[in-house]
Amino acid sequence: MTQTRQGTTILLPHGGPKGASHEAIASPPLRTGSGALETPLPTCAIGLPDEAVLDRAPAFEKWSWIPGIRHRRMRVWAIAVAAICAVLMIQGWAPTLRLVPSFGGELSAWTLLIVFLAAMVCEYVDSSMGMGYGTTLTPLLLLAGLPPMQVVTAVLFSECFTGIAAGLMHHRDGNVDFLRDRRAFGTTLLLLVLTVLGVVAAIFVANRVSKQTLSVIITTIVLAVGVVILATARRQLRFRPTHIVALGAIAAFNKGISGGGYGPLVTGGQVVSGMSPKHAVAITSLAEGLTCLAGLIGYFIAGQRLDWSLTVPLTLGAMLSVPLATLTVRRLPATAMRICVGTATCILGVVALVKVL
């Protein structure tokens, strides 16, 4: 700080590149009751904008009203997605260039682009809400005419990697602490054990009980969980481990008998049981990733092979959505998270019930 008779000059970094500085707007000195000169704070020191500095600021800072644009992760994500889309579009317009390897498949570049974008959108919803990837993506791929077994194994492979990656990213972003939070770590282990038991139980029950009857019961439970979450969105419920055990067992059984519906029951069940919605989403992501790993190993033992032409764009699109999803969860308030989780659970419950009936 340099004090003069006319005012004060202060060098402050403000809005420019790291290490940059500028001269603050000088203010006239004030005379106190004792007759001493007292200099007020410069205008920019109290946070008012400095046009000269804004003119020298990087372009992305001038667009800081866009959520997360200042975050380096967002800029890297935007560049990566734009580059992949550009390459696939160029390949679609000029097939003879061979910019994209075929991986032994016959999917066109435009089909790869659609699969990539669909996986990215579905996994963004899944990693930020704890549900929706397999439930929404698998029917879309089947409607596109892709073979069911290729779709199932490709979705399992992509969901395995993205689920584990999402769990680790949630941990890194502070949405959950799997190392220090015993409740979160214990719930994850509990869900893994329940998944194994649910699959075994489903094998014995599948041929004895009507699948439609079970589907109606389970989808009704999903819808009820969603309604309870919305009804209690502005209240913090007391943590009840027994509720997690009950709903986790139902979700694991449903996963074993139908291959879907895991996320809505597990995520919604944790929130209804008093778990923080951010913790619930992170725990579900990690638990489902490890569950898909077990299912994938089973398919490999049975001799099933992956269609890499479908698996690669699915996995790449899903993986690129994870950093954006975990950042979204970190910035959403708890009440907003409960409303989002409850709404997503209700929507998936209604869709599933309509399909069953």
C-alpha cells in the first residue's frame, strides 16, 4: 500500500490471469474528528467491478454466469465431448477417411454418435440421481434393433466402469467419504451382500412365482418410496438401518429376477431411511458398479463375448458424464437433491408400472 496526500494506491489481483495486478481507484482522504487524515478503502477492494481488468480477463471469466464454466474440469469436459462429436460427424460425412476404428462391428459413424450421446445423457442422470442408466438406455438400444445379449453385456461393462468411477469421483468431490464415514462404508458393504443374496434367491423363486405379480409389487413399492421422499423432502429423517436392509433386499431380488430397477429402490430406500441424498447417490453408484462387475464375470464364465463396436461408445459416453454429474451433486442443496431423487423415482415407478400392466 502506498499512501499519498490525494489518496491511496493499492495493487490487488482482480479477475485477471494469476499473478496479475492493477492500480485501484484512488479515493480522496477523509479528515477524522482528531484532525488526522484517514484514507477509505479503494472501490475495487470492496468487490466492485473494474472494467479495465474485465477487458483483460480470460474469455471464460466473462461468461461466469454459466454454471461451472470457471471450473477447469468443465472446460476439459466440453473440449473432449466437442472433439469426439466432431470426429464422428466428419467420419459420417466422409466414410472413406476411416478416422474411427470399427472394432470388428458394422455400426455407422452416425449410430456411434447417437449411442455415445445417449450413454452420456443416461449416465449423467444415473450418476447425479442414482438411477436411470440401464432402465432407460437398454430399451432404447433394443428398439434400435441391436441384439439383446450384446446390449446387456455392453451395458453391464459400461455401468461397471462408470459406477466405480462415479463412486470414486463422489468421494473426491466431497459428496461422501467412504474411508472415514463408517455409515457410508457399511451401507455399501451391506448392499453388496444383499445383492449376492438377492440374485441367489431370485434363481430359486423365478420359476415358482409369477414374474408379472412380482413386477407389480416391486414397481408399486418404487412408486411409494418416491411419494414418501417428495412428502418428506424438507425434513431430515432419522436414520433407520432396518429400512435399508428391507428395501436393499427387495432391490437386489428385483435385480436378480429382472435385471433392472436397482437404482430407484436402493437410492430412494436410503433417502427414506434417513441417509443424506448425496451419500445415497454416491453409495448406489459404487455398489451398482461392483454389482455389474460380478454380473460381467458371470457372463464371461458362461462364454459370452463383448461387442466392442457397441461397448466402446457406450463406455466412453458414460464415463465422460461422470465428472459433470458429481459436480452437479456437490452444488445442489440437500432439499433440491431430495426433490430430484423423489421425482425421478416416481417417474421410473410410473413408467415401470405402465409397462407391467
